[in-house]
Amino acid sequence: MSEDIGKARNWQGNQINCACCAHIALNRNGCCQLKHACVNDRYAGRIDCFFERNPSLADAYLAHPHFEVRAIAARFANVFLLPPLLHDHDETVRWSAVRRLPKRFALQLRNDPHHEVRMWVATLLEGDELLPMASDEYYYVRLVVARRIAPMLLRGMIRDEDAEVRCAVARRLPEKWLLGLINDRDALVRLEVVQRLPAELLSLLRHDPDWRIRHEIASRIVPSELMGLVDDPYSLVREVARSRLAR
């Protein structure tokens, strides 16, 4: 499509003819412009420019056959006309509508069939509203939830199957539950944990197989526990341990 960016074609690939357009009068006064601001164009940017110049016309395009037109019109249309778009067959249209509606409408899309809509919806919700999405089948939805849900509600996500989600959990989980992740199978999750554990608990991980975790421990563990790290097989860990002992 980049090859014909300079052409004026509609969403079906046909050349646009301004003489046949219902908005020919707008063209005369500069409210629409071929290849720049045109509701019939295939390019979203040109459609958007049309509605920016003519927002009062958006209501009439909420049922247009081209999804880009419906989605962009939803950004300008009367908000009271948007609820039916939550059932639109295109995910872009559903999201465009729900982002302007009160939060109670977003709750209806927590189980939307498209993972991107659920991901976007998760950015609109808070607290208990997010709980049903904590077990979403798509990892990024759960990641958004782990980043936004109240820390006290994160305990149920400690065993999430995705390491990136568990990392997000480890960053925000209340300290009293951090020990539930010290044996996580992923080193990056354990690293997040060890960076938050108080110094007196770091000895629980000083034999961790990952040198990055032992290095973090060597830099913060209470001095009386350093001896076990001065002969660590990894040089950076040994250096930190010996340096602290020397002080």
C-alpha cells in the first residue's frame, strides 16, 4: 500500500471521485481535501483528519462498512451512541468505543474474544475489577494486571506460568509474601526477589546457581554471612564479598 500513498483510493481500492461524494460542498470550503482529509480514503490518517475538521458528521458514520471509519468516527461521535459498538465485529472499533464510555462498559469487555481488547481494557480498570483478568489466557493481559492490581491482591499470581508476569509480581508483592518466590524456576524472578529481601533473609539464596543473584547477595548480606561467598566460583561475587570483609 505504501506504493500508492499518493493515490486517492477508498477502502475497496477504487479511485475516489469527489464529484460523486455527498460532501462535495465541504470540499469547496476546505472542510475536506483529497489525499489529506477524506472520509472515503483508505488511509486512517486522512479519515481522522476529515473528522477533526467535521466532528459533527461522525454520528452518521458509526455503521460504515469500513472498520477504520467506524473506529475513528467513534472518537468524535456522541458518546450516547457508542454502546452498540461494543458488539462490533472489529476489535479496533470496540476499543475505540469503550475508551470513551464509563467504566461499567469496560467491565463488559473483560472477556472480549480479542486479546488486544482485553489488554487495553485492563489499563482502564483498577483493584477488584481486575481480579477476573488475573487468569487471562494471554500473558500480556496478565502482565498488565500484575502491574496495576493492588499489591495485596497479587498473591494469587505468584505461580503464573509466565516469567515476565512473575517478575512484575515480585516487584510489587508485599514483602511478607516474597519468600513464596525464592525458589522460582526463573533466575530473573529470583533476582527481583533478592533485590527486595531484607539483608537478614538473603542467606536463604546465597547458594543460588545464578551468579547475578549471588552478586546481589554479596553486596547486601549481613557481614557475618559473607564468609561463604569469598570463595565463590564467580570472580565478581568473590570481589564484592572480599571487599566488604576488608572494610
